[in-house]
Amino acid sequence: MTNHVHMLLTPGKSDSAGNLMKRLGQRYVQYINRTYKRSGTLWEGRFRSSIIQQEEYLFS
């Protein structure tokens, strides 16, 4: 699927993943706004994240 990404992160601090997503989103919006000569936000809602157990993403 080309409309989303999956990332598996192991944060060193409790707020590391949130800060990463914040910075990534800010940079992406800046890029899109510059490229398409627009302004404002791209999304109305926040990203969604969920905690998974190691067994759920191990490949056999």
C-alpha cells in the first residue's frame, strides 16, 4: 500500500517516538508546502500508534 507506512521503533526515552513523529510531520509539511506553493496543515488528525509485542513482528 502506498498511502501509509509502518515503523517499528524502540525508543530510548518515553517521549522519543512522539518527538520523532512530530519532527517528521513538521518537515514533511514544510516540504509539501514549499513544493506546491501552499500553506497550512495537511492533516486534521494526529498519527495513530500502538504498542505491539516482539512476537507480533518477528519474521519466520
